[in-house]
Amino acid sequence: MDWASLAPAGLVLILILLLVLKRDGFWKNHARRGFPPGPRPLPIIGNLHILDLKRPYRTMLELSKTYGPVFSIQMGQNKTVVLSGYETVKEALVNQADAFAGRPEIPLIEEATKGHGIIFSRGENWKVMRRFTLTTLRDFGMGKKAIEDFIVEEYGCLANTIEMHKGKPLEMTLMLNAAVANVIVSILLGKRYDYEDPTFKRLLSLVNENVRLFGSPSVSLYNTFPALGFFLKNHKTFVNNRDEVCAFIKVTFIEHLKTLDRNDQRSFIDTFLVRQQEEKGNANGYFHNDNLIEVVRNLFVAGMETTSSTLRWGLLLMMKYPEIQKKVQEEIERVIGSTPPRIEHRTQMPYTDAVIHEIQRFANILPLNLPHATTADVSLKGYFIPKGTYVIPLLTSVLRDKSQWEKPDVFHPEHFLNSEGKFVKKDAFMPFSAGRRTCAGETLAKMELFLFFTSLLQRFTFRPPAGVSSSDLDLTPAIGITTPPVTHEVCAVPRS
């Protein structure tokens, strides 16, 4: 943690509190008997002094070497249990799925969402919204040919935009965001946006900024010490950005209401509004405007950010390892030639499939996972974890587990190939998490990754800008709740 970056007033306040509350015995860890072990906390700040707040997953990986696969850390006065390694994460999220299916109360999230939506909601609200969301996404083609056709069409728009640069260096974040976002927008709103549409670009920039802010040290400190928010400003920016996105969604569903036809439901919003009318008068219902706004925002953010970041990692890794890019292109030529890729081709393209899976594993987009909470008292690996405990199932420890992967820290597509070159599934492949809280859009994301990635490599070869060698490319992830690659330029050279 970079204490020097904190405001002087904050340092003074923390030091005063430390002096006032220091007492004989206060430094002792009063953990309940059987609670997972961990480093001794300091008064007030807990273990914050040892955490890398920019990349806390790195500290947690190191702590797991000392304290084992189930250990605790203290954020301020709040005890958190960290689960490390494939076997432990599977035991919790899959074998004891119900007990680990909760979400903790996080100050910034509570302030912004009031418990609505799907990603961070809890209890019956979460169950109802998740069930409705999964059903409706399937009804609008998630995982089916209709959405496959849309992705192929959207790729055409993306390729034309890339081709206009004629192989010159370009930064692809916004256009990849836009292409991927249009897929989920087609389901949510029943339309697509031009990549240069100012409203669309604004929405994408707000989402990108909030993803970065949510993983920032300032917001982590705010969630630990909400009372110190007066000098930690990032949380206010986060809430303002969220409010602006929600205002757009509200205007959109009001427009949908004007032309709503229950017999011709054009989008996710239409289906929600029809259900809302059916439940009118139900005082305890969940199909109210606040849930609609938050569910749509959740799906827009989740449906855009992780998939587009994974594609950015994919193109960066193809530039870093041109020999792997060439093998993918040779398989594309051999199996599908110049016709548009389709999902049915995936089983015929084991090497490409392995490369895409390895991109997801290596990219490690959500290293901390989203936080969980226990819904009941539970025992795990001989430890007692009380109901309501904040739990971090450390996904990076699963995707880099040395007992599961031959070369965990290396980009190695052969992780997903057998000796005969056939694709093999791996149980420790958990980029979408697992259990009750697994990603609702997993099927759609897998389809998008295969179709976009294969189409891009079919039409372009990706190279570093002039003067930059493959060995110079930086694979250090950016900072945020997700970990996209740092900003970089790409030369997309059209293939003859």
C-alpha cells in the first residue's frame, strides 16, 4: 500500500485513532475458535498495511503460502476469509454451493444499488431476478442461432472499422467495447449503436471508468472506512457515473413503454415491462423500476467489459507469440477457409479452441472473483466460518494452481490439448466462477469469444507497431476490479 498517496489529514486521523485505541491485549487476535488463521491485525486498520491495494490478489497468493488454502485477513474491523486453490474453491462454491451463495454488504455498492439488480443483490430478490434474467436471455437467443447471426453481422461492422486504418497503429479498446456491447444491447434494447454514436461512446467510457475505480485503492479504503469518504473522492465519481448510466436506461424504458405490445416483445426491457404490468398491485413484487434499471445496467456492464478485455488480451498475446497466431490462422484456413466462422466449426478447430481457453486462463480477468458471503454457519477444511462472513474465492489461485496446470505462469495453449492434439476440458478452468453465482452470460460470452477471435484472425494479422518487438510487449495487467491489459497499440494488417 502506498501510504504516501493518502491525504495528510487522513494519515493524522488514523495515527490519532491508533494511539487512542492501543491497549494491552488489543493487538491480540480474538478470532473465534476454529476460525481460519491469518496475519495478526493492527488496531483500526486490520491488515491493510500489508495489502497491495492496487493488486490485492498478489498479497493474498503470498499469504496462502504461509497460512494455507483457507485463511483470514482483516480489512479494518471486518474479517474476510480467503479461499485459495482449485480444490478449496470447488469445495466451497460447488460442493457447498448454497452456503457460499451470498453477497456481502459493501458500502459503495449499497449506496449505489440499494440492494437491487442481480450481481450484488441477495436473498429472494436475487433469486427472482436471476431466474427471470436467465429465462429471458435464452428467449432472446442467448446460445442460439439468432444471436450467432447477430454476432457475425456485428463482426462485419468491426472489421470494416479496423480495415479503415490500413494496418497503421490503432488503440482498439473503444471499438472492441462497442462491438461486444452491441451484442448485449441488441438483447436488452432491441437495437445496435454506431461505434461513433456520442451517447454510446459516453456510456462505454462511464462503464470503463467505474470498473477501474471499483478496484482502486481509494475505493477499497472507502469500503473499509466509509466515514472517511470526505477525503476519498473516487466513490463519489463512481456513484455519479452509475447515476448517469441509470438515467439513460430510465429514458430508454420510458420510450419502450410508449410502444409496448405484449404480443410483440422486442427486447429484454419489453419483457420486464410486460411482467411488471402483470404483477401490478403486488406490494411485495420485485418487478419494479429500480430492479429494471439495475438489472439492465448489470447486464450491460458484465456483457461488455469482461469479454472485450479478454479479446484485447487475445490480440496482445497473438502479437507477443506470432508463432501461435500463425498456427491459429493455418487451422482457420484448413477448416473454414474464407467463409464466416460459425459455432459449429469450434469442434473442428481444437487448436483455436485451446488458444481461446488459454487466453481466458492466462488473462485472469477477475482475479479476486466477485465477493461472496456465507448464508449459514459452515465448516470448510476443518475451519468454522460463521454466517454472514465476507468470502473471497481467489480465482487467480485456481487459474494458476500449480497442481492443475503444467505451466501456470506461462501462456501455453497445450494446457487444453492432449498428446493427439485434441481439445480437452479442464475442471480448474473457472474464469466465469462456479456454483450459484456463476456468470449468467457464460454461454453468450463463449460464443462471442470464439466468433470474434476467429473472425479477427481470419481477416487480419496482428503485429506490434514499428520499432516495437514482440519481446517488448508488456503483459502486466491494468488496475481495476477486472484486469484488462494496459493500453497498447495494435497494427491489424489485412490478410490477402
